[in-house]
Amino acid sequence: MAKVIMIQGTMSNAGKSLITAGLCRIFHQDGYRVAPFKSQNMALNSYITTEGLEMGRAQVMQAEAAGIEPQVCMNPILLKPTNDIGSQVIVNGTVIGNMPAREYFNYKKKLVPDILKAFHKLEEQADIIVIEGAGSPAEINLKENDIVNMGMAEMVNAPVLLAGDIDRGGVFAQLLGTLMLLEDQEKSRVKGLIINKFRGDVSILEPGIQMLEEKGGIPVCGVVPYMKVQLEDEDSLTGKFKHRKEALIDLAVIRYPRISNFTDFDVFEHMEGVSVRYVTSVQEIHHPDAIILPGSKNTMGDLKWMRENGMEAMIKKLSADTPVIGICGGYQMLGESLEDPYSVEEGGSLRGMELLPLKTVMSREKVRRQVTGTIDPLTGMLASLSGKEYKGYEIHMGHTGGTQKPERIQAPKQTQAQAQAHAHAQEESCIQDAVVVQKENVYGTYVHGIFDEGDIASTFIRALAEKKGVHYEDNQGMNYQQYKESQYDLLADTLRKYLDMEAVYGMLQEAEYDKSRIG
């Protein structure tokens, strides 16, 4: 029967995701079958499993660290914000609808059976399950019917490690304040404290640690340094949006309000001489070597945002001699029109950027699938990508097809209905089947993760360098998957050094898992 341990934090971005990933890697290295679990995740970066089910990418990253295939049971509930007060609710990988925050708050307790079913499925496969909480367990306005922090720990009788972020300051108040706001039975679950993201001389911290242990009554199990590993961030609090420095090859990613799946560009983050800048205004675009329109959770709303602030006009102007690449929602924006007959987003129709001869019609059903193949023949600046093998996944609510209609030849004895049916069939045959659609310097695709496979990213950057008249050579000497594996190992090595793993294993051994408690 699986042993469990849970990582909670004093606030969002305290480092829960990385600590969870690091423990998954350590247990994997030590020969255990280990799996990550997060009952509820709120994120716009998502992933499609081999079964065509949608889950948060944080648990995908943790599954990679654990050396196993991502499964939707690792993240049974995913909330994808559609606006400031509501989210699309995804349960066991499929959409059940959009809900305002208040409606979901009252509804979520009904999802406990789904959470437990997913957890039971994982425990059949794993020796150890590392559970990640969300936000803080001391959000007293959200504690009623909690299903992701202490409520989750109670359901599976998990010991808890509580992490605080010293980099932001006030870590002692964070940790002690959190403990003070917990119920007695909740506090009894906290078996160790972690001071995370420390910089400096730990000896200066020791008096504070001693006082923290005295006042909190719980041992500090580690002072973990600020880790410079390059792995995926929680999307709502990523620091990569702050990057402004331009390198030899500069990529400008449009950061619209509902940007999603910007993990598509993580592969470029570790490439020497390449900058990835997330821009929000015309003034920030400058003169990039390529402009990328990423995914969006509200394609029509984000296109309106670009239209209103002048970004659309600037991108169309630069497209004359600068590659423009649209992925998923960004791909849809590049077409001639977007239609939303079922009010999936905002309803009605909207003129597109008119850079690709395509139209998109929003649909009720979400397309969710993994895809593989080879990139179709391309011309111009990115011709070197032709024939490259790709692997990725699609997540979108619309269908996109061509608007360039073929010449129609009507047979003399066709009825009007037959003629219309024939014309419709001809139009359907125009739907773009190519994985990458191109018109001059503008390219579009539905495939997330297309840059991650093989040497596609480095070939893309070399093509931009050639156009610029400079030489570029990727000095990493490894593909992106190999690079991520090296980062998982670095993460595990750091945690082994600064976290009391003997105490962590002791928590696992002492936890008496009683399956009858959770049904």
C-alpha cells in the first residue's frame, strides 16, 4: 500500500511544485515507484495525455521527474481561468463547464469522489505518492470544504511538510502565522518546516531557526537555497515574464491577458544567445528576430486587446520581413475571421488579423489529442524545418479551415441542392491539413510542444541567425529532453544536500495509512 507525504506552502510560489518534483526524483533514484498528485490545480498551462485527457503541466513536470508517464489521475481537477471571476472546470481530463468562483466554491465538495478515485488509481501503481497542496492551508475564507490542502491531507492521512519563502522576506512570520491559524488536528499533521529559497550564510539564520522551532513546536527539516534550475514554473506567478534583456537572437512572445501554454517556449530558455521576451505593448516589441503569438484561453478577447493597444497593427507591419508564428489561439487570430456561434468565448464573429487564408469556428467540444508526424514542406526563412519529425498535442475549442475557394465547375443537370452540396464538399476539401500553415513570413499551427522535439528548436534559431547574417551554434550539446533530465538530477542533488531526507523517510515510515478512512 502506498506511503504518502504532502508538501504545503505558506503562500503561492513558496516552492511547493519544485520541492514535490525534487522528492519525486529522489524517491525514483532510490528505487521506489513514485507518483505526484495534486487534487486541484488552477493553471492555463495544460497538457494532453496519451488518452486525450487534459491535466495541469506542473504534474507533468513532476511525473517526468518521477520517471513515469503523465496520467490525468495525478491531477483530477483542473481550473482554467476564463476571466477574473470564473474558470473552465475540467474533471478527470474533460470539461464539465464554466463556473463563476462562487458557484465552484459551493460545488467542489461534490468532486471528492472523483479525487479519491484518482488517488486510489495512483496508489495501485506507486510505492510513494508525493502530494502538492495549493496556495496556503491558512486561507481561512477557503477552509470550509477544502479539498486541496489540509482537507486533502485528512482524506488520505498524509504527514505534511510546510514550506516558506524566505526570498520574499518574513519567512518566520509566514511559518508561525500559518501554524497559528491551523486547527489543532491540522497542526498535528505538520511534521516538518522548510525554509526555501535562501541566499547567504545559514549560520546567521540559526538563532531564528531555534526560535521558530521553540515557538512552533515543529522541527525545521531543511534550509533550501535558491535553486537555479530551469524547470517549468506555476504559470500565474512565473518570473520569466520579467525578462527584458535582448540576446543575439531575440524572440518576442505576445503576452496577452489570457496567455496559455507558454511552456511551448521553455526550450529556448536554456539556449545560449537566445532571449525570450514576453511583451505587452508596442513600445516593448522593438526589433525581434521572430514574433510569436502563443495560446490563449480567450482568443477573441485577446485579439480585441491587441487591436485596441496597437499590437495587431505593429505585428502586421513587421510581418513584411519578420517571421510571425501563431500557436493554437495565436494561430486562430492570424486567420481572416473567428466565429463563435455557441458563445464558447464571447459569441458573435470577429475579423481576424488577415495574415493567413483561414477561418475559425468555435465549437462546443474541445479537441484534445497527442499528435506526431513530419512538418510539411515550407518555403522562405523557415524552409529548413521542412520534413522535421515533430511530437506534441492539441487543445482547442475551434476548428480552422481554408477560405481560398477552388474553381467550381457545375454539372449541367445538377439541382440547386446538389450544387450547394458539391460546393460545400469542395470547401471542406480546402481545410488546411498541414501541421504548419504558411503564407509568406507568417506561420501557424495547432501543435503545442512542437519546438520540443529533436533539433526543431535549434534549427529554427539557426534559420533566424542565417537571416540576420550571424552564426549561431547551440552549445548545450544535448536535446531538450536530455537537458530537462539533467535539471531534475540537479534538483534532487540540491534537496539531498539541504533537506533532512532521513527525517522525510521517517515521516513516511511513521505514517499509518488507514484505507478505510477514505472510502
